[in-house]
Amino acid sequence: MTIFAPSLLSADFARIAEQIASVEAAGAEYLHLDVMDGRFVPNITWGPKIIGDLRKLSPLVFDAHLMIVEPERYVDDFREAGCDRITFHIEATPHAQRLLTHLRDIGAKAGLAICPQTPVEMLQDVIEDCDTVLVMSVNPGFGGQRFIPHALDKVREARALIDRRNPECLIEVDGGAGEENARDLVDAGADVLVMGSALFGTPDPGAELRRIRALLA
């Protein structure tokens, strides 16, 4: 079954409790939290304090995507704030295997993300240490971008690698996912679909989530 991870980056923070409740009632399994530092990507979002406050609003899995340099300096803080799954970028640290192991040691599910220009082959030496592989289908840093079609090929490549080496690992896709490509992504091998503006850009995010899930049934 496809896991849906509504991305709070696209939500209306003036109505955040209401919007979280809407997608939670619609059956969302994760809440996706894009953490940006203004260095690895141009944008700046939130840190552990805000995530800790959001944690009080929902029992859903908190799925943190760290788009930050030196993620090893901050993962403990995000874990303490309530993040259940923590994904960082392979491009952001020279010690990916060490950090994946540390995330598991502190009780988080460990994820590794790759940007559109990063080949799936970069995962070869660490795939057994991953609980999630996140394939970026836009360039990281901003919500509402157009889906990059080549990401489908990367999902297929990742699926083949994971099926051979670590079948328990999930494939997550982040960027431009919505009604028009959800079926293609799932058929390519995606387990988790991150959706931001496709849900929160509509008048009723929960109703839209139900509609897209029904299309995949």
C-alpha cells in the first residue's frame, strides 16, 4: 500500500492544526517536514523548536527531510524534537554510513536522499544501512516545482538495487508528485509519496488526499 506524506512546507501555518487534522483524518501515514538551512539550499524553514511544537498536534509519523549542511551536527536535536524518520542528503556529508548508523542507534529510521543530478549508483556502498531512499524529483529548496520526468528512471533503478540488497528499505519520492504522476511513480517502485502543493494548494487537503488515494486503488 502506498504511504502518503503530506508536506507541511506547503501548508498554511496560520491554520496548521486544522490542516494537519484534515490530512490525518484522510488517512495520511506521515507528516513530511522539510528542514532547510539557507546553505545547502537557498530557502530557510524551521528547526527543532517548531517541530517539537508540531509534535503536540499529531501522532502521525514525523518524516524529517534535512536539506542542510553538516547534518551530523543536528540529527540528535531533531530526534529529540520528535522526528521518527530522519533523511539527510548524501551530497551534504562525507560520512553518510556513519550517520546512517548513528540515526539507527538513537532510535530513528535512517534515510538517505539524492538530488536530481546524483546517480543511484552512489547508494551502492550504503544501501544496507538505509531504511529509506529518498529520490528528489525536483531540485531541493522550494515547494511547488515541476516534476522532473527522469526521476521515474531513478526510482526504477533504486527499486532494482533495493530489491537485490535491502528489500525492507522504502523508496520515497519528493517533489512535484500529484494526481498526474502518482500512478507512474507507484508503478516504478515508489513506496512513499510526498505531496505538498498538490494537497495543501487545494481548498480541502483531506478530500484531495482521499481522491488521489482512490485513483491508486
